[in-house]
Amino acid sequence: MYSIGFDIGSSSVKAALVEKDTGKVISVVKKPDDEMTIKSLNNGWAEQDPFLWWEYVCQSSKELIKKTGANPNDILTIGIAYQMHGLVIVDENLKPLRDSIIWCDSRAVEIGEKAFNELGESHCKEYLYNSPANFTASKLKWVMENEPEIYKKIYKFMLPGDFIALMFSGTIQSTPSGLSEGILWDFKNKSIANSVLEKYKISNKLVPEIVPTFSVQALVNQNGAESSGLAVGTKITYRAGDQPNNALALAVLNPGQVAATGGTSGVVYGVTKSKNIKEMTRINSFAHVTYNNNNQILGKLLNINGAGIQYSWLKKILRIDSYELMNEMSEEIPIGCDNLQVFPFGNGSERIFENKILDSNFKNINFNIHSPGHMCRATLEGIAFSFNYGIDILKNDGLEINVLKVGNDNLFKSKVFTKTLACLIDSPIERYNTTGAVGSARASSVDENSINDLSDKISNQDFVDSTISENRDLYLKAYINWKNNLEILIKNK
């Protein structure tokens, strides 16, 4: 018997088939082969067609069935992980009214800042654990103000993973964890954040049905089965934002354990029981996947928009065939990159800088010294430096970091990037051969009372290696130099 998991990213959709009882990975596929398009009609905007996600979900599930020979009737549960903070709105016929405004879209920054000022810092700390900022609720308010004819037709709003579950089942639902990532959850009252809805004049009739993260949420209907190749009646039993799900996939379950991803954006996510909220406008505290009314576990999240996308951009500009070659070139360059510095913030407003837009910057380029290898290493160092800058903010908010756990993909395949970050945080970085899709598949086969059972499966099956701190003084010297110039950039914006 099997479970299937999906991870709906902004670059691709990944799907995994695992044995339900053992968690053993049978196969993983990724769609499309390259990357999905992000539409940017104006500076700072980012949109995607929700049906594009569904198309690749269906392609990937059918490919897994064909590739493995699995009987669809033996696939018992579905788990869904998805890009956080996105907005999908549908009409009464359950059809999207517009493209999704996704996570890296910064059009609602001013709306969120105004709501934060009017609600008040003390209210936001006590009830929301966050500023409304540029998240799902603020994006919905933007639609109300700028696309009123579309807004009038809205039947329900939802997050990207909720849309995929809708396409499978015809049912519109969300979770406390999901709603918290849109700043739509009231932690004090353990309910929908009515103060935000009232501030934005959003009717609570637009809110989806709320279901637990781990539960039989819905069943695949006939249309979902015909499109995906899965069987009618297959249970959807888990959904979560990609970062909380990634933490679960890496067995980040206890304080001191922290997860990180280095894809298009960079994210650090640590689990805590602390309600200490100091850095509310620069990082976020969300309801973790294990959160419920009796167990209020939080995930503290730091996001850096300009991370892997900077490396991807450089690959295109330099016309280098592969990231592997770029990584090899970077290893030939000394620590500190002969003073070439990169500030990888060219992907919209950065929350760690109070939503300022710094843009991407190269500093100290010397035509007689610096080569494409220098540019590769400087980019990897610059992204690692930005991670460390953010981790210092998390530590100031009370998060402990004893070990950083990561997947064996994207930026963490680079020895330069991983070593730089391990030395700066002075903690080991453990790599695991897992993905968000594998995590969501495994999570779909457990309930909230048996989540800890996943830890042994993950450690025994997925551990790859550990990178430890060495030659730390050299990395710290390069970081301090970089940080000094970053502060100049921030001051001038």
C-alpha cells in the first residue's frame, strides 16, 4: 500500500510515491523539466495560473503510476505541500477569477503596513504574532481595492494547496496552519482572525471550511480521479505550507532543530514553544503543522526572497551549462572571493529589511582579477551571508539553533555555500536525501499523535552527511566586510 505526496512550488511540482507503512521512497518525479513561468505584469508583481499547478500535479501522478506500476487503488492517502502566502480566489462555480498572486509578489506591502499601524503593534503581538504585511489577507484587500468587479464575484479565497485539494475533491477547505501564514489566524482566541477581516472589510463568508492539518479532509471525486489517474475515494489526509512541511520532512520537531531551504528564495524555519515576539516585522511566527488548541507549537520563519534566483540568473547571464559546473568553478576561488561581493536582493521587497527593495548588487568588481568563477563564488557567499544575517534575527527572537537540517538539493548541493553557512552559524548542517513531496506523502500516512514515529524513518533512510564548522575566522572576516557594506546599502534606501 502507498501514499502519494505533492509539493506545489513556484518553479515546479514534485510528486513522490512512498510505502505507506515503512515510508520507503518508491519514486519521485518533477514537472515541468525546466521551470514554471512567473508572470510579472508590473515591477514587484508575481502571478501564476492555478490550473498550471493542477496540470503538473496530474501529469506527475500519472507518470508515477505508469513508472512504478502501482495500482491506483493501492494508493490510499494524499499529502499536499504548497508555496506559502499565495492567494487563489474562485467564483460560485469554483473557477479561479484571476491568476494567483503568489508568495514573492510585493504589491500589498503598503496595505499591510497601514493595517499594522492601525491595528497596533500590541494587538498584532498578542493575537496575530505577526504584522499583516504582504501576506494573503493583504493581497485579498488589494484585489478589493484595485479589481472591485472581480472581488464582487468571489465565493471563497484559499491558499495554493487548498486549490489543489479543491481540484481533487470539489471541496474548499483550509487549516489553522495555512490560515496563519496568510495572517488570518487569531492565536489568542484560537479562531479565524476577525480583527483582520474587519479591518479589511472582508466578509467571513469568504473563509473556507477549517479542518485539522492531519485528518481525513476530503475524498477524491470522479473529476479528480479522471484528471489525476488516482482512484475515486482516495483520502486527502494532510496539507501544509512548504516550509512547515519541509521541517516535518527533515524531522525538525523539537526546539534547537532548525530547517532551511535554498531554492528560488531562502528560508530558515525553526520549531519552538516560545511565544517571545521581538522581531515581528522582520520574521514570522506561524502555527506549525503540529499546532492544535492543546499543543500550540509555533514555527518561526525567516524568508529571503533573493536567494537561489540570484544563482539562476547568473547561470543564464554567464551561459553556463549546469549548476554543477558553477559549483566546481566556485571551489577554485579563495574564501572572501578576492573582495568581490554580491548582495542577492533583486527579487522584490525583503521582509528582513522592513520590506525595503535593495535590488541585486555586485561590489568591488576588478576586471583584472575577477573571473566567472569569482562571480559564482561571490554569489554563493552572498546568499550564505544573507542567511546568516537572517539567522541572527531569529536568534534575537529567542530561537535556539543546535543543528541545521537541509535537503540534498538546490543551493545545499554546493560545498561552498554549505561550508560558508556552517562556519558562520557555528553549528553542523545535516543533509538529508528527501524532498517536500516525500515529506507530504509520509505525513499523509500518520496522525498528529504518531508524528514522532517519522523521525526514525527519516534518520535511518535519508541521512546523507554533515558539514561542520572549520576555518571559521576566515569566513567571519569575509562576512563582517560584507555586512558593513550591506548596512550602507540599507541606509541609502
